[in-house]
Amino acid sequence: MIRPVLFAFGFCLLSSVTATAQGPGPGPGPRRGGDREPAPQLPPPSIPLTPQQIETISKQLAELEKQIMEMRGSTLTTVMAKLRSAVASEAAALSFYLDCEKLVNVDRKDLDKTEERQRKEQMERNAERRSDKKNEEQEGDLGAAVKLHIEYLLLTLEAHETKEADKEKLLPKLQAFIQELLSKADKLKGRSGGLLGRDVAGSVIAQAFQIERFLEGGPRWTTRPMDIGGMYDRFILPQFKEQKPDALAAQFDARITAEGTIKKGQLPEPEFQIWMQQELPELKWQRANYLLRNGPTPVNALKDMLDHIKTYPSHPSAPGWLAEMRSVIDPASGAAPVQ
């Protein structure tokens, strides 16, 4: 147990400080997905401390850090064990999800008996609709989607708790998740795909276990299970840039293939053809642009850019591509896009 010496220390500290400016109250906690950026805080006031006071505080902070990490580790270990049990099968994952939904939307709500009955009846109707095979063609396979959702939630928890120096160990796990996602692309339509398109920190599972703040991805990790582009841009490509730059082109090709597989599984054929005509060329241009700036052979990327414009001259973005390429080969020209 931490010794309660802070009170005595606080009294001594107050008596030793002659004048201290009052700072603002505590700022907001960590930002969650979708929230606005917190207002900037003023820097803390300068507080004169003696070496003995600094040593006393530092010792207490070290003891507190040890206690916090032990409690944090114990809590997350328990949660992750339950999550791993839930992904034993699609049926187990769906049952687990429904239990969390009931906990968050019924048990924790201050409902009267009529409202509680109506809420439960609505959840039962939803469950029946989810199990209807006829509905699967439009809404996808919710069991498969929930299992993937929980697997990515687990992976995001692990990423959050992994030290920066050990992050590379997550690469094969993320790649394996993407392959599983692609293998079930045709089951991820409608609401099933919608579930995987949302932030795992906002799910009823995260709310049920109150782990939203453990699921903040940061700039190097996306928290949406079907954000293929984010997985590659934030994590996979930077890892290869650092370790195997010669493989960057192949990895970007894998990203494009993965995004195409997901779209083909989700979209009706006419809409998929529109994606092929409009969005696929944009991804290919991004590839050439990325390799120009990050790949081992920029001259090859420059050739890819030229070939790309030749292949898609009627694309709406072609004038911008021309201007961008001109600025690369002659930065002083300041070429404007063709109108």
C-alpha cells in the first residue's frame, strides 16, 4: 500500500511557496474518436521545490507507477481472456456481442418496465433478423463480422499496450487479420460491413468493459477494422520502409488488391465497375506518388506516373496528375493544372 505522506508533504509545500499563480482547472481527458480537439492549456506554473521535496515526490510516483501498471495489466488480461474466448466461433462471438448490447442498452439504463420490455423486444427482433438467411444477402453475415470486429479490437488493445520498439511484432498479426477479412469479403455487406467500418472504441463491447480509452489508435494505428488504407498507410508501409524498402511496391500493390477485394464483395456489380473506373486509378496514382517519395528508385516511380497518365487520360484527375508530374520534373515551373 502506498504510504499516505502526500498530505504532510502538501502542507510543507504550501508553507514554503510564497506566491503561486492559480492555473486553469483540469483539462479534458484523452480525446475519443469524433470528439473535438481539447482547448490548449496554459503551461503549469513554476513551483520552487527543494531537492528533498523532489526526491520525496519522485519516490511516491515510482511506487504509484508500479501499482498502476500492475492493476492495469490485471484488468486488461482479464478483458482480453474474455475476448479471446468470444472469438472461438462466429456463434460465440455473436452471443457475446448480444450480451454486451443488453448490458449497455438495457441493464445500465434507468428504464421503467414498459421501456425495458420494449427495448428487449426490439433486440429480439434484431436477433431474429440477423439469423435470417434471406436477410444475409443484403445485410451480410453478422456472426462473421462480429468475430472480425472482436479480433481487431483485441489487436488494437495489443497495439496500444505494445512498446514502440516492439511494434514490428504486430506486423504479421495485422497481415493475417487482413487475409481473414478478405476471405470473408462477400459476407460483409450492409450492416455487417457497417459494423466493421466503425471505430472499435465506440462499440457496445468496448462500452461494456469500459475500455474505450485503451483503444485509441494514435497516428500509427487505425481503429476501424475495415480501414485497409489506414492499415497500410499508418502501419504496414512505414514498417516496410524501415525494414525492407525494396518491398514497398509489392506492399502497395497488396493494398490496392485488398481494397478492390473488399469493394467487390460489398458493392453491386454496376457500382463496383464505377469504383474500378473512378477510384482504382486514384489508388494507382497514390502508389506511384508514394514510391516517388519513399521508394528506393524514384526514377522508376516517375516512369510509373507517366505510364499512368497515358493509361487514364480521360480520368477527371488527369489534369491534376499532369501538373503534379510537371512540378516534379521541373519544380521551378510552378505548373498549373490543365483546365
